[in-house]
Amino acid sequence: MKKTYSHIGQTERDRMEALLDAGHNQSEVAKILKVDKSTISREKKRKQKGKKYEATVAHQKAKKKRRFSKYQGMKVEAHPELKEHIIAELRKKRSPDEIAGRMDRDGFTTRIGKDAIYRWLYSSWGQQYAKYLCTKRYKPRKRKENQTRREMIPERVSIRERPLGATNRTRYAHFEVDTAVAPKKVINTEAVAITTELKSKLMLGTKITSLSPQRMTKAMKKLKKKAHMKSMTLDNGIENKHHTQWDVPTYFADPHSPWQKPLVENSIGLLRRWFFKKGTDWSTVSEYKLQKALSTLNKKYRKSLGYASAIEVAMEHGILLPTTQQRVALHQRI
């Protein structure tokens, strides 16, 4: 039968000290404490102070040794051949999961799990090799705090129910909608509502004083006066709660799936790269400055549009809804 071992605690050490002081030998002490006699021998040899065994001192030494007995990456550092293999595989763009999973197939006698490799990479010993990870991350992800429960959006229609023709290459006027917000450390709640037409890349936006459903609805009705909108793809933010009041068929992306509306995500990134860096407090940006930035981006020549601008393509396909005078003036400025 396989033996099982456990560490002795303060109570066992107190009894051991009393028994040794009473003149009992190591075998008798082990029998009374129901442990192997070698356990008593090692305890005395490693933790005895001078000629007398003291339980308090022994317990302090044990706690200190226990605290520093484990460190991140200890198995990798203890086996140089294993370490060299892991580094070589990382340089070949192998992930820790690939490296650990392949060891059995390659016949390694000393094996290691992917979690242990990650712990080593995030430690001071392996941090220099974290650059070979696809994320280039030098520290483990922080655990997310418990998020507050989101309020349900009524009459939510999934993106999976969106008609196939809504986003094909021949149909225009399908928009993706999102918001650009300020960082959490900023007390002000102002943000920007952004909508982008899928085919022409036309980007429209306006400032909102908060992410309340009422403010978002007011903003979308304002943007609807500028462009012909047949349908929209939204995320699950509570600002979109009143989407039924927008008078446009709306479809919602899956939770935490920004790749399902990539154009508006990239357009917001483009707006930040050129004009408003990430972390901008939107209360310091005027509506005029925002519209000027959007106008500049809409006039840029895009390779994906055959080096035409978003405004040119949007006007060609009747997406923009300006007056005749505005059309002429706008066309002259381009």
C-alpha cells in the first residue's frame, strides 16, 4: 500500500518537545504521534536549536522554509535540458500549450504542463523569453472583477437573424454603430456616437452627454437626417436599449464579439490615431472639432474603394441626404 505523508503542525511539535524532555526516545515519540520515526529524526536534525528541541523555534523555521520552498518556474530552472527545449520551441513560434502537449509524443521523460511554462515565463527567470509569445505579454492577465449584471435589451434581434443581403457587395446603407467613450478615471460621462456604412466606409458621428438610452436615441435620430439607413448592427450596450425608437431594423452582435462589427471598431481606431488619442476626455472636444475630424477622414482616398473617398462613394450610391446646395458645395470642396 502506498504511504501518504503530511506535515506536522504546531500541536505535534509541542507534544514532541514534551515527550523528548520527559526522556522518551525517537521511536517512542514517533509511535505516540503516529508518524514514521524518520520524521522525528529529520525534525530534530533540521530544526533543533542547540542541544535542546524547542517546538516554537522549530515551527518558525518550518514556516519560513515552507514559504520559500516553491517559486515560479522552479521545475524549468531545475532541468537545464528542459529549459533549453522550451526556449528553442518558443523561438519557433510554438505556444506553451503546443510545447507541453508534444512532450509525450516526443518521448520526454521530464514533462511539464502549459500552466507551469506560463508561470516560468511570467517569473524573473523566464520573463526575457515572454517576447516569443504571440501576445508579447510579460505579466499574467488580471482577473476580472465581478461585473454588474447588465440590464436586458427588449426586442433584441440577433445578428444571426440578419438577412444575408443586408451586407452583400451590391447593397448599400447597412450601418454599424458603436460609441467611443472616455477612460473610467475621467469623471465626465460624455462620449461619441459613431456609425459607419459598411460599403462606402462613410463615418458619421455626434457627441452625447452620457450613455443613457435617451441620449443615444436622440443622437441616432440626428444622424439619420444625414444618411439613408436601411439597417444597423449594434452591440449590447445599455445605450441601445431604445433601439426600437430609431425606426431602422437593428441586429445585435453576440456579447463580447467586437469582430462581428469590425468596420466601426476600426473606424473608431482610425479616429483615435489621427485626431483623438485613447484616453481623451470627450468633454474637452467640441462638436465642431469632431465634425471636422470626421470630414477629413471621409475625404481620405481609400485603396479598398479604388482610391475614391467615402463621401464620393456615398454620394454616388445615394447614401448621403444633403440638400442640392450642400451637394454642390461639398463636391466643390472635394
